[in-house]
Amino acid sequence: MLSLLQLPRQALLILLLQFTNSLGVSALVPLMSFFIVEGLGAEPWQVGLYSGLVMPLTLAVNRWAGERLDNRFPVKSLLVVSVVAYITLAALLTQISSLVMLLVLIAPLMSLSNMGAGVVFTFGRLFAEQEGMDVARVNSWLRMMVSLAWMIGPAVSFSVVAAFGFAAAFLCAFAIGIVYLMLWYIVVPADFRSARERSKTNGKAPINWGLQIAGLTCLGFVITNSLFVSAMPLFFVQETHLPGATPGLALSVKCLLEVFVIFGSVRLAERIGIRQVLMLAACLAAVSMVLFAQVTELWQVLAIAVLEGTYYGLFAGVAISFVQSFAPDRPGRATAVYMNSLFLGGMIGSISMGFIASAASFQTVLYTAALSATAALAVLLATLKVQPKVIEEGA
């Protein structure tokens, strides 16, 4: 924690920018399904129409933004698209009265808003490289900002809805957007861009298999987390008959541990290697999912939540650096692959959970989550010889 406070002022401002971006997104994204059903009076299955539109648009926008950054497009000019999209959608949400309006107006703006985190991740990496800072540590601090924001945003947003209604929550999100806009103006230099000239290639560039494998590994972890988070409340309360507060307590313990473990993950990676840290995280993930499936008491849930927070903190702390290491000359594209693995994994996990639970049980969902973590471990073991790229001098 002390090393964080010793960062240069500009680095701290970039972390604050990422925190504000993530706080705004976390205040809206988890709320949307609840708003569609409770606020608009739509059927629960219609939530899938919204998610099915936002997710592919987000994947495409992230890829597009990554390519622009690698082609030395100014960060400020690209990030303002996300900032303005967020402010606009937060304002429009106070006036939305039908699902059609939501699909036509909000879904495209939400996808543009979602690209902001990836742009700031790339901005942080480029700044760290140009200042000679430890890139892995900067990445872990940026990822910690995301975790902190997601600890705060959803809880505050749902609390505001319960007390004052949806319109008040959307106005709070709009206020966060104004702060986001101010930080964008202050933090991002007008002409800041990648300092590396992208190498010219004749014809179509070859597939970067190392980058794809790294993205696939992250996908396995995210599917595990998404399956568990989606099934956890119903499994603990309905199937295991634990107190109603159990899911919230478990999530709080997990998030608290996650933040602290992120700090230590980089130091551990320096000792044993990033791939080895991810392999350890995959083992802990599989074990924690299997143990969660056996719980019968609240204290057991909280104890295993410590294990869960440890595995996810290890993954969160080093995953983006692992992905970027396979395309050091194209950090924008690598960051887009990382961000898209988060969005795609979340979508696969949340959709699959319903089908698995309907066909079997919520306990089966947890076993499936363990299998996904095991698959990530298998990919890491099978690709030991696939090593990160090294940038050639003068490239």
C-alpha cells in the first residue's frame, strides 16, 4: 500500500480515472436487468434481448478501440467517446419508458461506455512504459481500482433504488459521469498516444496464437466466476437453506481478500512467474467451487470465501499483464482481448447458469464452474512452450 502512495501524481490520477470509470459502470450494469423487469414491467426473458445486443456491440467496440490505440490514435480523443456515451445514457435512462427505447438508445451507448475501462488500462500501460515504471505493478493497481469500484457501485446503486427509486439512481450515475468528464479533461494529455510505431506488414497479419491462448485462459477463469456469482444466491438460500444474508457476506469477504491479494500477486509473479501464479489460481478456483458445493453452515461459506478471494485476486492481479505479454508491440489489441474475455465470459456464465440449474441443480452449476477452472489450468499446462513475445529494438 505504501508503494501505491509513492507513485507519481500523474499515475495516481490515472488510477483515480479508472476508479471513477468503473464506479460509474458498476452503478449501472448490474442494475439494468432489475430495471428492465421492475422499472419497465418487461418479462424476465426480455433481459436477454438487451444483453444479447450490448455484449456483441461491446466486443466489437473494444476491438475497434484497441486497433485505434495501436495505430497511435490520441487517447484523449478516443476516451471522450466513452465518457460522453456514459453521461448521455445516464441522462436518457431517467426518461426511458419502454424496452424498445432501451434497446434502440441505451444498448449502443452502453457498449461505447463499456470500452472506457480498456482504454484507461492501455493508457496506464503506455504511461508506465514511457516513464520506465513497472508495468505489471501498474496493471495490478489499475485492476485493484476496478475491484474497489465494484465493491461500492452496485451496493450504493441498489440502495438508492430501494430508498428513492430508479430515477434517483440514474441521476447519481449522471453525477459520477460529470466527475468522469472532469477527470478526463484533467488527467489525459491532449496528444498522448503510443510512442511505438506499429510495424508495417504486407498482406494480412498472421494470427497471434499466444495472444488467443492467453485470452482463452482468462475466459475460463471468468466463466468460473460468472457461473458461481449467478448461482450463489439461489444455491445458498434455496438449496442449502442458509440465512438470506449469506450471499452478501460471502461476496464482501471475497472482495476484501481480492483487493489485498492483488497487491501481493505481482510480487509472487516476480518470484515464480505469471503463468505459475495463474496455475495456482486455477487450482484454488476449482477447489473452492467444489468446497462451496458441500457447505451446510454459514461459517463454512465464509471460510471458503477467503479461498475464493485469494484465487480471484491472484487472477485479477496478473491476468492483464499475462495477456499483454503476448503482444507487447500492440497493447491496445491485447487489452481488448483481455476486456472481451471478461465480457464474453460473463455472458456465457450467466446464460449457462440458467440452463444448467434448470436441467440439474444449482449445485451442479458450481461443479461446472470447477470444470471451467480446470479447463483453464489444462490450457496453461498444455501451452507451457508458448512464451511471450519480446519486442525487437527498433521495431
